[in-house]
Amino acid sequence: MSDAKDIKGNRLDPWLDNYAARAHGLRASETRSLFAVAARPEVVSLAGGMPNLKDLPLDALADATATMLRKDGGRALQYGNGQGLPALREKIPEIMALEGIDADPEDVIITTGSQQAVDIITELFIDPGDVILAEAPTYVGSLSIFATYQAEVQQVTIDADGVIPEALEERIVQLEREGRRIKFFYCLPNFHNPAGVTLSEERRPQVIDICRRHHILIVEDNPYGLLGFEGQTYTALKTLAPNDVVYLGSFSKIFAPGYRVGWAVAPAAVREKMKLASEAAILCPSSMSQYSIAMYLDGFDWRQQITDFRAMYRGRRDAMISALEEFMPECTWNVPDGGFYVWVGLPDGLDAKDMLPRAVTNLVAYVSGTAFYAGGRSGRDHMRLSFCYPEPVEIREGVRRLSEVISRDLELRDLFGPTSSRPDEGIVAPAPDQI
């Protein structure tokens, strides 16, 4: 347990001994800790997964919001329903229907982004030491939640077609033999963050069958499902097994993240417990945000907006792949069919986490693959590059800058060997004010 002191010998945190045990596991995620640097205008950020909102009709949204406030402001600025605004819950099944999901508004619970939904589910199901299954790699934000609740995360191998069913069942059987309690399988089946892959249609019923036979709940996190670059969608796990899956959706990627509105569709008993847990934490989701999104869904062509987003992100994906082919042929990568991310494999002997300070010095940022593994024990041979926010010309320049760092590290590898055996002199990370 840390007992840091200032220069006068005083404890920096006088309440250190009073925290709950779980508080000592709180850590800043590798993506969040990059934001201050990546936000500098001279740095090309290929790190953050921020949606590009430049094509939203902001003037029309402003006028519509003013009209909504004049009409419904007394309710929009008041406390609301713990399960969420009924008018919004009525609309959400229309969105899910675009992916072939048949949802009842009564089964929908509104959350403060889908991140809160993950937090609630983890709170409800996890005792310290319980096992959560997740893909390897998986979303860093959920890993932070799992760590807070002192879960043991067991990650299962994926390939170009998503999680490997045989590997999933093998891990489950092994854990059951050890007497471990597996509470749920957390997965991102569509346009995965960070790997960019999609669970194949062939594997989806296999995953359902494995989890059903072993009585393991599935948490299906699907923020990118409508962002297939050719408009393609896939069979939801929720559709295949309505009573065995908690489905999570979000407006952050298909509209705007600033509203912080997501939703969950859960079996009735789970939904009721989620509602109680949400009310205990926040009383109710933001009424203003919910009224604003309901207004948007009623008064704007949101389907066309999603189509426009697909085309924009497809163009950025193409710019990223073209730049990788031009500047980083020594690396490997996936070509995602949707979403925000490319998962780049480094040449042997290079370390993405070790290389990051040198990349930032060269005015380009990415996220090391270590962020997406529990405990950061794996992933040093990969990096996540985001193409969602920068303009195509910025993407090309960012990859060019990154290629310079990789070239220099390859020279160091050839001189000194892999990073783990390389001398540290001359490659110290710069302080933020030196960047």
C-alpha cells in the first residue's frame, strides 16, 4: 500500500488507511492518461475513440433544443423516472430494429452511457474474486470497472472472426474444475474495441450454446453495431437468447457522447435489479439529456445521419489503411468493416508501451495494447490506432510520424536486441512540459 509523502514528510493522503480495499485498485486508464497530451494541437492523436461530430446539424439542434425547453422545460429540468423517460424508451426499439432486434420498451432501462450499465451489472453480479470472462483484448473502460469490483478477469483468445468458441469452452471447463465462480461473459461482438473484428455469424450460436450449457450470463456490449461501413448488421446475441443476454447500447457513437445516454435491455428480473441499483447511485438518468435525444429522434432524420457517419468513417478507415501500407509495411493490421479502430501488430522485439513516449515526442499518440489486457500483462506487441476523429490528411501524417519512431526502434533493436534487454540511456520518457 502506497504511503507517499511530500517534501516536508507529510502524508499526501491522510485518509489512506480509511479507504475500502477496492479503492486501492483504482488506476487511471492508459487512454485517459493520454488525453492531456493528445489534446495538444501539434499532436496528431490516433489514440482517443472520440466520434467526429462535425456533420451534425448543430444550428438546427440548437433551435430544436430551445423549442423543446420552451415546451417541456419544466419536466426536462426536473427529476425523472428511474428506469428512464418513457418517450425515449418507446423510441429505442426502433433503433434496435435496424439490427433485427425485437425489444419491448418495458425491458429497456436508460443509463448514463453504456459505461454505467457495465458498472451496474458488475455491482450486481460480482463478489471479490469472482470470475468475469472477456475477450483478449477487450475494452479498457470495462476492465477498469471489473478491477474496481475486485473481479478476476479471464480473457479468451480471439481471431479475425471474433472469440474462438473452443478456447471459450476450454477456459470455462478449466475454471469449473478449479471450483471458480464464473458470473458472466462480457463481449463486444461487432466492430470490436480495440481489435476491430466482428464475431462471425457461424460462431454466434456456438457462443450462446456454450454459455447456456454452463449457465453463464452474456453481456453484449454493442456501441458500434450500426456503423458497418456498407450498412451491414449482424444477428444480435440478444436475438438468439433473449433470456440469457443483457444487451447494451449507446447514443455516443450514433449521435453524440456529450449527452451521456445509453441503455440496457435485460431479462425482467435483472432489469428490476439494475433499476434499483441505478436509483441508489444517481436517482435517475439526466432528464435534460433524455428529452434532448427524444427530440432528436422525433424531429431529425437520424437514420440518414447514421448513413452519413458510416460514409465518413469509411473514408477515414481507408485513409488509415492506405497510410499503413505506405509507411508501415513491416507491421500487421486488421482491416475493420466498421467501427473506429485498427489493431496494429508490431515487428518482433518492439514494445508499444515502451515506445509511446518517443511517439509523443514525435507528436503522434496511440494507445498501447497493454491497456486492453487485465493487469497489462499482455499486449506490448500491439497498438490501437483510432481513425474516427482526425481528418484523412491528419491520419496520413500521424502514421508517417509513427513510422519514423518504429524505424528508429527497429534500428535500436538491431543494435541492442529487444526492448527488455536494451539499455535505458537515451530513451527516457519526456516530461509533459517538454513535449
